[in-house]
Amino acid sequence: MAADDVPGDSPESNPFANLPLFGDLAKALAGQGPLNWDAARQFASLSSTGGTGERNVEPSVRIGYEQLVEIVEMHVRDVTGIDDTTAKLELTTPGVWAQRTLDAYRPLFTELAVSLASPPAADDGDEGSDDPMMAMMAGLSQMMGPSMMGMALGSMIGRLASRAFGQYDLPIPRESATLLVVPATVDAFADEWSLPLDEMRLWVLAQELIGHAVYSHAPVRNAITSLVQRHVGAFRPDPSGVTEKLSSLDIDGGDPMAALQKAFSDPEVLLGAVRSPEQIEQAPVLDAATAAVLGYVDYMVDSVAARLIGGGALRIAEAVRRRRIEATAEDVFIERLLGLQVTTGQVQRGKNFVAGVVDRAGETGLLRLLTLDNGLPTPAELDAPGLWLARTEL
């Protein structure tokens, strides 16, 4: 199914065409493509801002960051050995971060929507395929799918925006020379953990600039983008998912509406997403690549922050990484949907890999991750850095 395909008005493609009420609904929903972007934007705004207005970033805050960013850039270049670490810093609000993120990953999310809207494999044993009611419900699901997808993705991106320090809280490359940072979230976190504000800002700038520097290298950027695209393109819809979820509801002695609300709060039910055999086969490769990149970024952030902040760097790193570990399932669902496993175990694997490379080849050996084609480790190499060094020396 092409990204621009939309349901037609024929009885075969639209079982509601001859029903006035549903026919009007079908016409209203027609033409929206595989993903309703208006719904995505509205729900991203609602989820990120709570439906309230946002204040612009204060001039004094902008001045404070501008005074810090050049200092951080200098240390990032010195520690990483990467010459081109400059980026145009843009301070923004959670609501704007959400909208910019939807724009940045629009091709990726469109591919995901097309993947989830693809027809399921034919099942010769499906005796209910000629049931008119089942056909009608399938038609309704097809019409509502783009809007439901837009609402679900918008809500997930908005939820992430309400927590994000910067654009690489979602560790996927962006085709942009601008670096987004959300000062309100950074400042609130510093206050919550009683961290010195300037030190927290320095730490976040180091993390974002290093992430930006990593993805400025075409081998890493292309490899991660390709792996994520393959993952989202391999989803296979589960048309029975909603039915099974509803049939398992426990409403005895409870509130049926509350039970329904809880059931549909599960994004996997709304999206009908199930892991395909292709995704299961590919997962270790994407896991290894993601872990290696995160391990490299964390290692370099620790080194730069130790220079800039001193002893306070460790406290900030522990607080930020605890926040990452303690994120709820709802907070990280968008990462899971894109195939990114940012778990404690995966982060530790990446950390161990980087430490193993540095022990054997020094910090300069890490540059092979960024500069070589096929420089990211395989699953076996991630757990045995010597194998990776041997391969990349050839």
C-alpha cells in the first residue's frame, strides 16, 4: 500500500457508502492518507502542554545558554577529537519540541503507518471472513485507522516532549543543523534534584552536542536510520487485537466505562501492533547498534562533564540515568515502537563495550565507530570488543 493510497467510495472499498450517517463519516475521513497529521499535531500539543498556553523562553535564559554553549563546544572538540561539533542552538518549549519532532520524523512515522495499515496475511481457515458484520467492522477500522494512528503517535510524542531535555532524548538522527533544548524541563529537573542550575545546563549541552556530533557522521547516521526504518516497515497488523482485548475485560462488580478506558489506554491495542518474525530477527542488530552509540555518548559526556563541572558531574549523571531507568512504559512506548531498547541492560552492554575498546586501543579507537562504514558492532562484537577491533583494523 502506497503512502498516498486512500479508501475509495465504492461499496467494495467502503462498506458504509450506502448508509447516510456512516457514508458522511467515510467522506470526512477520506483523503487523510495513512496517518492523520492534524490529529497527530493536536494530540501532541495537548499531551505536551496539558492544553494550556506556553510562555516563551526568557531572554535571560537565552543569554545564559549562549554564554555556556561555546565553552562546551570547545571541550567536546578536545575530548572527542571530532572537529565539527558546532550546531545552532535553539531554545524552545515542550509544545514546540513536539511539533518539530513530528516534522523531523514525518517520513519515519508515515512508513510506520503504512506498515500497520497493510492487509494481514490471508488465513484460509478464517470462516468468518464472509460475515457482513465483520466486514463492516473491518471497514470502520480501515477508515478510523489513520485518525487513531495520528492520535496515538501525537500523544506519545507529546508525552516524550513533556520530559525531554533536548532533541536526542529520542536517540535517532535528524536532518537538521539546529539543536533543540527545552530549558524549562532542564531547570525543573535541576530544582527537583537540588542540582546547581548552571552545572545542569552544562551537562545537557554536553549531551546534546555530543549526540549531534555522533550523528553528523554519515556512517552512523545512515546505519541507525536504516535499521529503524526496517523495523517500522516490518510491523504486521493484528485485526483481532481489539476484539481479544475487549473479550478479556473484567467488568464484574466494576465500572464498565472505566474498564474500557483502561483497555484503550494501551497504545498497542490502538495501533494493532505486533512484532513480526522479521523484527524479531533484526532486533539484536538494532539493539547492538543502539547500545554502542549510547555507550559512546555516555562515555564522552562523562569525560566532558568532569572537565566542566568536576565532582558534581557524577551526581548529575546518576540522577539523569536514574530518570531514564525509572521511566514508565507510557514514557518509553515511542522508543519501543521504533525498536529502541534503552533498558538498563542495554545501556550497561554499551558501557562495557566502550570500556573494552578504550582499554585495548585507547579513546582514539572509538573513532572507528563513527567514521567507518559498517563500523557499528554486531551483537557478538558488542559483548566482545576485541572481535570488533580485529574486524575494524582490516
